Amino acid sequence: MKVFTRDYRITGGYHPVFEEYFSGLNPCILDIETTGLSYANSKVILVGLLTKTESGVKITQFLAENHYEEHKVLDATTDFLKRENIGYLITYNGAAFDIPFLNTRLENNFSDNLIRLYDFDLLRFLKASTDIKSKTGSLRQVAVENYFGILEDRDDTITGRESVTLFDEYAISGNSVVEKIILTHNREDVLHLHRLMYHALNEADEYMGIEGALASYGFPIMDGRFSIKPSVSGKGRGKNKVYILKVNGDQLQCPVSAAFFPDIDNPISAEFNSETKMFQVEMPVELAPEDICGDKEICFLDTNTASIDVSGEPDCINGYLILNPRSINLAAKMIIESIIKKM
């Protein structure tokens, strides 16, 4: 196996609100090259990882020199993620391909070091939080890069499919020219994904607001151990209609099973499932009276009942939190943290 690194002087945060939500977590952009699409029969031959440094970013690549070095690439990747204290990943279609592929191959190589990090899959985020697909007709990475005007900056000349054929040649000959072509394609994928983050987050902010976009996709809490998707919705009709703050989430690390039932003192219900690694929490909220909100459905949360302290928040008035995208996310985060600490 060979290891390659390259530094770039690209600085700055992705988006101020995004950076606030992900504060304290080290990001890593990840992209893999494989010998095919089958998790069971294909192998990982190259992993590219982009991390931030004091002067910019660094791309680290682990390349197998033949078809029998997959285990070295996999071990080097998981060791890297631990050594660099990576808190979350950034991928493009990683939730459907890269991460399950890596974990399947790790299991097949009898490794217990599975990747259980929050994955910010930019493809899924764009699909849920922007209307780019209606403008481009496709959410393939090259189509999105072209939409933002950065496709022409690429230095590679091949596709992922072509890299498979080239690797077969490289495994036999060790040709340095072929090696460079394969490495360049992977390196350009992670580098351009880093550039896409800036554009995509700004696009989502303009389309639906970054707070709402992150809630829709799900954001990490408690050092990345959990991710949550909060929302407020109404149930029933007319006078029987009630409003609920619902938080769906994933237990990314050390999942547990537990259940909490509402009572007079605590109206929160919660269910955690260690097998599915999912959880759901619900809490009733109140609709502001018409003389305050008119015909708009503006909900508020009694912070005393919820047992959260948001007294310093501008949307908190006399112990009641007016619910908007930002305050919903904040309240959900604090409620989940409170529940987990009691477990």
C-alpha cells in the first residue's frame, strides 16, 4: 500500500450557521474507489480523505498496489479517522454507497473497527434542501459542479468506472503514469466536494434557510454520538388539534433501548431502540392565541415543563420559547441531551 499527501491553501468555514452546529467536531471529506459496485464481491482500492489544517486543507490517500491489499487500505483508513479525532464525515452519496461499502468490506476482513460517524451526505442534503435538480436535471456530482461553475477546474480526465480498468492495469504493471491518473481522479473528487460545500450551503440557505435545512437533514449532537431531526406538526382537527414537537434521531454510537412515558409532571414520551439504532421523542407544545399571532400558526414551548434553560435566547419570553427553525433545533437538542443524561 502507498500513502500520498498534498496540502492546499484553502481556508475559511463553510457557513457560519453550519459551523455553529458542528462546532467542536473535526470534519473529514471521504471518497472511495472500488473494483465494482458489489459490497460482497468488489474491493476498496483507494480512499481519499480531506482534513483541515492550520494553513488550509490536506488530502491523504491510501492506495492498494494490487488486489490483495484491501485490508491495508481499510485499516489505514480507520486508523486515520481515530488518529485525527474525526467527528463527522462529508461525502457525496456516502450514506448509500461509501459508508456501507466500507463497513461491509471491514466486516468481510474480520475487522471490528466499523465506521460509526455522522455522515453529512451532500447529495441527500441537496435533494432535500434545494431545487438544484429542477435546474440541472441531475444531482450527479459533475452536474452539480457544472451548475456552480467549478467543473472546468478539474484536473482529472477519467470517470470512476474507468479507474477500475486502469487499476487492473496498475496492479500488474505498477505504472507510475497510471498511478497518477487514478490518484488525481480521487483527489479531485474530494477537493471539489470541499468546494461544493461552500456553494451548496449558501444555496440551501437561500432556498429554505440553513436552520430548516439542517433540521430536515438531521444534525449531530453530544459530540456526534447522536443525530436528530426535529419538527413541529399538528395532530387532529378543529378544537381537538394538538401540536407536537417531534424529534426523530439516530444513535450513532453505543445504542441503547429505553422508553419514557408521559405523566402529569413530565409530558415527554421517548423510545430508544438499540437494534434499529433509532429513537423518537415527542412533547406537546402550545399554539399562541389569535390576539397574539393572528391567523398564523405560531407555537411556543413552556421551558419549565420541558426542563430546559434558554433564558438567554431572544425568542424566550417569560419562560416561553417561541418556536421557529432556530429555536426548535435548540430546544430539541437540549431536550434530547437531558433525556440521555438520565439514562
